[in-house]
Amino acid sequence: MVVGEIAEERDVVIIGGGPGGYHAAIRAAQLGLSVTLIEKEALGGVCLNKGCIPSKVFSVSAKKMDDFKQAGKFGLRVEQVEFDISLLHAEKKERINSLKQGIQSLLKANSVEIINGTASFISDDRIGVENDLAFTVYRFKHAIIATGSRNDHPNFIQVDHKRILDGLSIYSLGELPEKLVIYGDDYIALEVASSFNLLGSEITLIFPEERSDFSFDSSINKELRRQLKKKKIQVIKGTSIGNVDQLDGKLSIQFGDQKIEATHLYLSGKVIPNTEDLGLSRIGVKTTNEGFILTDSTGRTSKPTIYAVGDVTEGPTLAVKAIKQGKVAAESIAGILSESDQTFIPTVIHMKPPMAFVGMTEEQARQHVKDIQVAEFSLGGNGYASLLGEKDGLVKVISDASSNLVLGVHMIGQGAVELISCSVLALEMVARTEDLEFIHYPHPSINESVLEAVEALRGKAVHLPPSKQKEHHFST
């Protein structure tokens, strides 16, 4: 293979076409920069093709299945509903292709050049792209690394993507697992547990050895445990995975001093950034010991002309982070003052009921704030939730008792994913409890649960008895 002497010149070259990469590409093009986007597999990255979107197709299907079971309460006669996983895969494929075509059309409309191939840095201003026997060199003024991450699993367990699965293969199964063991307690593991449980699988959820409970706010943990028990999802805490033996289409899984029989095993894994093949050491881009690229609030690396966004950077491995970082990097390259702050990134989990939270937990607030107030409002007291037949869950608000500053909002229940945006905005705008009390909330709606949780901080919630909304002060 011979590398030509002539390099094509671009203002911005982006490696990776996932959420961070393609958002950066379009934003840079909007700002008048010439942009080349390099993707070695499929536009949309893991999020669109194997992760976020496939998992949500399954979670939507699972919720609809559960809704059918409740239809009789609303005067609807529904015959027995059967689940056909082949039809769901067809819908998944259609949704993915439609979204992918949309991204491609938007990139084309913004004059972004799309290159398929594997990229690496030749020098601090040149990137080489290999595609079959072709090798092209691009000279850039700025580059953005958006190559994402992958999961690492115990090396003594072979993920075969048939019966032993990870986050990329669990939603490609051609059959519904009869008995699925899930090893992990992250949000992906919980979504897997919820979806497959509602679709008819028997679920056992096993925490990693170092975990004795979920890592959420204590009230959310308590309600989540109740929900899992209600759905007959067995939870085993704090044990290590051992040998996994396969025989006659079954798995024998060793956990601690016991064995569990199952048809399938799902493994959560440690996140590994995809940086090792980029040639970063060659050009002096600094990384952590784990391989994450060090950046400032604009996404700039230790090389001023090179930026990094998304899972290759430190912080939560969430698409929302990558999208924001991608836009910020593009704007910074174009000379616009812009920055990304990860303090109030919301976490959402598409279970039934869904969960969402932002800001401090009660436990974190006790550690960092001298005097706090805490209040909860059960969705059982919300009229619209009752009408929907979705009374499970709660809204919890934590505030600074001296300043009334909102410190954190935690929700589990119908509508939580959509409702959390209001709370993110409140924390970003340094809102106080009176700010959330002052505004009007649509009625009837689950939105009113947020208002009543805030009002309960000072004993003002109308739909809570006095005994459940006395001011709760915690001083350190």
C-alpha cells in the first residue's frame, strides 16, 4: 500500500458517525466549515444500529403488551395477545433504516462529505483513511474524535451472541428467552430486565460482587425493589460470576456458591473507549490510564486543533452527552464561545414504570449541604395517573433548607422521562422551590406530581395528608 503525497484539505475531519459525530458535522457545516465525516461501519453508530434505538423498540413493545393486559378496565375487549419476535425485528429494522436515511439526508443537505473507512492519525494535521485497497490522506485544520466505546467482559466467559449475550446482541435474538439471567445493575441491564419480563421471560437479576443495592437515590431504590418484586423479577445481590457451562441448549451459571439454570445469560460490562487504533500516542494526545481522552469544557484535547466527544471522553457514556459535546466542539472550532457542563445531565431508564433523575441524591446532599429539606409525592395521589391505571411510583425533591435552592429531583413512574426536562432546566437556572411553585401546571396531568412534591417540602401539598408532608430537615 502506497500513501500518496497529495492530501485532501478540509476545515474539519470527524472520525465516527454516531450521535456525537454527526451532530458535530452538521453543526460545523451550518457554521460554514468544510466537513468530512469518516465512519467505518454504519451512520448513527452503536446507539442507532445496535443500542439506544433497538432497546427502545423492545421497551415500547413490552409496554404495549402490558397495556393490553389492562385494556379491560377501560371497556376494551381484547382477545389473547401473542408476541411474535420476528415481527418486532422487522419493525426494528424499519425504524433503524428510516432514521439512518434521515441522518444521511441531513448530512447531504448540509454538504457534509461522508467517507466509509477506518481512520487513524498520521500526524497532528493529517488523517489516513483505509477502505479495502484504497488509502486516502486528509489534511485538516481541526479534527474531532467521536469513535465511541465498547463493553469488556470477564475473559473466562465467551460471549457467543446466541445464549451468552451483551448489549449489542440481546436485541438481535431470534427467540424470546425462556429464562434470562442478567448480570449487572446499570441502566441497560434494568431496561433488558423490564422489557423481557413484560414480554414473557422469567428474569433473574444479579448484582456484581461489589454492589449491595442500586446506585440511585434511596427512595428510588426502595420503590424499584418493590416494583421488581411485584413483577416477580428475582434479585440476587453482591455475588461474583463464575463458570458458565452449556449443555443441551441450557446454561448452568455459577454465582458465588450456587448454580442457576437458564436458557440465556446477559452480561453488562466495563466501558472501554475505542481509542487504541487511532495513533493518539503518535501525535501526543493525552489520555487517562483507562484510555479516555482528556478534554476541556469545549472538547479540546491536549492538541489544540484536535477535539474529542462522547464515549471516548470521561463521564457518563450517554448519547445526550455526546450530542451536546459534538455541537460545542463544532462551535468552538468556528470561534464561537461555547462549552459543555456535565453537572446536570439527566439519567433516564426506559422501564415500566420509567425512571429519571437529575442532581444530587438525598445521600449526596446530606454530605455536601449543611441543612436540607426532602419531600416525596406518590403518584397514587395524582388523579391523572389514577385514571391511566399507572399509580406506581413517586416524585422526590431535595432542596437546600436555608436558600430553598433545588438540589435534585428523582422520579419513578409514568411520564418520568418527559417530566425530567423541567427539573433539568430548574437546576441549570439555579431555581428555588418558589420558582417551581409559581408556575402553572396543566390539569389533569402527571406534571402536577412535581408541583405537589415541591409543595410538600413546606407542608402545602393538597393531595397528601399532613402526616406525610411534614417538613423533613436533615442537618450535618
